[in-house]
Amino acid sequence: MKDNRLTVNLAGLKLANPTILASGILGYSAETLESIVAGGAGAVVTKSVGLKPRVGYANPTVVQVDCGLINAMGLPNPGIGEFVKEIRQAKKVLNVPLIVSVYGFSEEEYAAVSKKAADAGADALELNVSCPHVKETGSEIGQKPEILSKVVKTVKDAVDKPVFVKLSPNVTSIADIAEAAAKTGADALTAINTVKAMAIDPETTMPILGNKFGGLSGSAIKPIAVRCVYDIYERVKVPIIGCGGIADWRDAVEFFLAGASAVQIGTAIATKGSNVFRTVTRGLNAYLKRKGFKNVGEIVGLSHRY
């Protein structure tokens, strides 16, 4: 009998296991996405793409700190007009759902990019409304429920694919933002994007990143992300994708217990390699088997009983 312990139906997407490549890591070519799937990912999210090509910030754009990575890439991308070629190629070689991350400077731009990505074959869209270091997009949209609602509705009206919304932790109440997105039609919510941060070199006295400020990812933000997932689960009914500091199966289980239906992995790829997906799913499967659960969905939100 086939073992379905790790299978997930995420807003209509069928995943063989609940681990997903997070946006921002190795997501601009079909070849690199294929390597992530070979490492065991159940789905992949591309790096964020906008309407027009964008160079991004000057180096240095990434700095390693004791507890993770701080990055300020500045959303470099070739623009959706060029990127549709990679989407079409990725659809030919991938055997898992392909989710395209989208950003824009207005609701019309989000919708235009989303439609082109969907027409090229994207299985779902993830709206980046939470980038902490690019002005007039990202968190400047994700921090304002009324603007976020307009973006989600405009995109939903433009495409017939599932629309996910990646939320920022840099807000007063992430549950309020999540509720606004869900009420307007978001099919799933990703929590969380990076936390605004910076690093300074004591010798030169200069901020290290070219942009001064960036987004912190990795183990340092895991407790923040778990709390955000827990808060959102108490407020909305749409699926939640946990993201932030997941490096082993125990981290993943923590997110499921808080209310996540799937998890995204990003920074751990830099420290553990792409096989981290397989390592997490093996550990998760063993945990579920040891505890007597037949499917990972049975542990989603269990911590809310207390």
C-alpha cells in the first residue's frame, strides 16, 4: 500500500511532501530549480520577478552573521518578459509544482506580472508584499491592509491560479494583515519574510551591506516565525506556509504544530546543501510514524489545544 504520510494538498497543489524552496534562493533558472527538486523539495518558489528588468543593489549584498544571513539584493531580476522563458523551461523538466514569486509597484503591476507568469505555466503565484529593503514595494504594501487587499483582489481577478501572499513580520499585528489578505481571496499565506536588520564593521565603522539595511533570515528568526504562524492560525482558515529558520525536521514539526500546512526552506540550503529537503522529510516521516499519525495534516495546529 502506498505511503501517503507526507502528501499535502496546498490550495489545490498536490505535493509529495510538504517542503518547498523559499523564494530568494537559487530560483532564476530551470537548471537550479531542478537541482533543488533533486534534493527532495516537494515544490519550488522562484526568486521574485517584476514587470521590468532590475539590476539590484551594489555589493556587498549578503553578509553572514552568527545566527543567519542578512541580505539586501534589491530584487535583481530579468523582468517577466524574459523570465517567461525560464518558466516554460522549468515546466518541462520539473515534476513538482512551480510557484512564481511576483512583486510590483502598484496593483496593476502585480496583476500584469502574475498573468504573464500564469500564462507561461506557473502553477501558483506568491505575492512578495514583504521585502524589507526596496522602497515603494514589498513591506510598504504588506504593512497596509487596505493597499494589500487591492493588490490581492486585482491579481485574483487577473489569474485563475492559486494566489499566495508572503507576509512581513515587520508589522504591529501580522494577524490583522493576514486577515485582510484572506478576506480578499488569498488562497494561502506564507509566514514570514525576512526581518529588517543590519550589520556594521567595527574596523571600518561602516555598515557592511551596500544598501546599509537588509533582511535577516536563518535560525535567529525561527521563534519569530513560529509565533507569527501561531497568531495567523488563530485568526484565518486558509493554509499557512511556515518559513524562517527551518534547518531540520524538529524545526519543521514546530511549524506544523503552530499551524503551518507546509514549510519553506531557504537559508539552510547555504549551510547544509540542497539535500536538506530530503533530510527534513525523512526525519518528519519518522516522527509521524513513531507518533502514530497517518498524514502530516493530522499535526497541523495541534499546539493550539493548550
